[in-house]
Amino acid sequence: MSDMPSPSIHQGDKPLPPHASGYFSLKRQVRLGYALVTILFLTVFVWGSVAQISGAVLAPGRISVESSTKRIQHRDGGIVSEILVREGQKVKAGQVLLRLDATQAGASDNAVRSQLWQLMARKARLEAERDNRSDLSPPASVPDNTEFAAILTTERRLMRERLASKVQKGAQLREQIAQNENQIVGLRAQIASQTEQIRLVQQQLVGVRELHSKGYAPLSRLNELLIMVERLSGDRGQAEASIARVNNQNSELRLQLMQLDSTHLAEVMTDLKETDAKLAELRERRVSTQDVLSRVDIRAPVDGEVQQIAIHTIGGVVRPAEPLMVIVPEADDLIVEARVPPQSIDQVQVGGRAFIRFTAFNSHTTPEARGAVDTVSGDVEIDEKTGAGFYRARLRLKATDLPAEVHERLIAGMPVEVMIETSRRSVLSYILKPLSDQFNRAFREE
């Protein structure tokens, strides 16, 4: 096969210079480059128009817990007796954290308790007297102890003394009535004797009058008998008046004897009513003193971790309502409070997904956590320090969704970075939106 001569390049009928061949080769390469760029541009344009990606709103936030931290305070304050926890210690609900001095509270409660027991024993005695029982029944609500037993012994002795006093008073009344009856018997015998004497004197008086009329008896004898009759009649009248008086006394004594039980019962009922009123008042006071005494032991309201202990001195004074420490609850859903910029709030929806990055940890070893927007504040809030506005978004994060090694290291107040997913849009819209917004603002300017 013989070598064929390479065709010459013509321009019209004239042969082209040798450098023209390179020129046309470069031109083809440029055209090919334009074509490739065009194809690439069209490909990117089509992909940007079709491909959908999600955006995100970035917002700073901090970790909280569902039920928030529990601030430990004491309503009345007092003197610190014991500090039973340390910073970072795990505690259970009801566990004693701090103990205040119970001297004053205990003394007040003991005083009220003693008064209450005395009134309860008095009520038991009065009820026994009201029901005519021979002994009182101790109340079942009072524990069996020596102090209350001594109070009951005192009331039993008083009950016997009061019963003996009533019996003695009745016996005295009966004895006085009997004495009056005997006196009446004597007065009646005296009246009978005087009546008989008057009869005999009057018989003598008849004979003396007859003898005096005949001149055989002196007038003095006659007057003597008349005076004797008058004296005896007067004595008999006095005796009859004495009987009436003694009978009246006996009537009064019998009435007192009859009223002895009813008067005693009335006194018992009056004392019982007053005792019940005092008991009600003391029971209310006892509730108050026991409440104060029970709050001497300051206990954890929930399971959690002790933080921010503010008291460290035994014997130190705690002021009323002074914060002593906080308890961060455990086993609770974590809450992230994010501050969303006002210009991005339209892209945040309740229920929207979010990613949380724990900026306090190593980003290479700590995974991102998933969460969901739980609530969004209805109005903008202002940061008092910076004056910047923001919307408060709360995101719920299940504690069980986090690795154990991460969850154990989380504490309330830890900073996080929140990326809240927005609606899916094409890549092209993300590129063109800033330009379109700029054009819109430019055309609206005067």
C-alpha cells in the first residue's frame, strides 16, 4: 500500500498556509468546550430544578427538662443542723437533703400535744360523768404512753373526788332534812304540852272567877291565871310558826336534793361543750406545729441530681424562702429551648423535625440527636441583655433516644445548636431566591 498524499487545505481555489490547520483544530476544541459547558449547565439546571432538598433554620438553644429544675427552699427558715448531700449527688424522691434544728419546733409541738392530751382526758372523764359510769374510757386515738397514762390517772382521781363530793352533798342535805324533821317532832310535842297546859289553866280560871265573884279569891290570883293563859298561847303560836318555817326549809332542801343530779349534769354538759371547743382549736394548732416540725427535714421532691448547693455551714442561718439548692429531675423527657430569629419564624412549624448538636462535646465523637418542635411562642421575646428579638421554640427530645454515655453527661442549661428542618425545595429555588428578593427590593426603591 503506497503512501497517499495528505489532502491540502484549500480556501476557495487557493491553498491555505500551513498554520491554518492548527487554527481550525483549536476552533473545534473551543466549540467542543462550549458544548460541554452548555451541556453541564443544562444538566445542573435540570437537576437543580428537579432535585428537592431540605433547608434548616439555625438557632442557639439550651437543655432543660420536661418538669424543669426543682428549686429547694424552706418557708420559715431556721438553723442548719445537718447537710446530707453534696454537689452532683443523685437523690431519690423523699430523701432528706438538709435538716434544720428542731429544738423550737419540737418544744412548740410538745406543748400543744400536752394540752391536747389533757383536754382529751378531761373529755373522757366528763363523758363518763354524763353517762353515770364508774370509770372513764381512754380515747383510742392516743397512744399508750406514760405521759398520757399519768394524765388519765389525774382525771380518774378528779372523777372520784367529784362523785364523792356529790354523794357527800346529798348526804348532808338528807341529814339536814332529818334534823329538821326531828325538830318538827319536838315542836309538835311542845305544842301539845302547851295546849294541855292552857286547858288546865283555863279550868282553874273558871273556878277562880267564880270564887272571885263571891269574894273568896283575890283579883291578883285571877290576873295571874289570865297572864299564864296568854303566855302559853303565845309560846304555842311561836312553836307553830317554827314548824312552818322548818317545813319550808325542808321543802327547799328536798328540792336541792332532787336538783343535785340535774345541776351536776348541767355543769358537766357545759364543761364538755367548752372542752370540745378548746379541743377543736388545739387540733388545728397541732396540725400547724406538726407541719413545722415535719418541714425540719427538707426532702427531695423528685428523683434527680443535686446542683447549686448554696448552704455549706452547720449552724448557719437559713432565711425564709432562701434558695438552698436545685434538683435536676432524672428519667424525664429532655427539652431544648431554642431562640429562633424573627426572620426565620415562618419556616418553623410545630411537629417539624430538628437536629440537635451538643456544642459542649467533641463534635467528632458525639452524635447529633433528633428531636421535634413541640411549641413555638406566639409573640416575639426580647433578650434583656442584648435587646435582640427571638421566638422561643421548645423541642422535645426523648432521653431514651440518646446513647447512655451522652445522656449521663447532659445537664440542664447546657448550650446546644439546633437545626430545624424547613420545607423541601429545589436547589434552583435556593439559588434564585436571594436574587429575586434583591430584585424585588431594588424595584421597590424610589
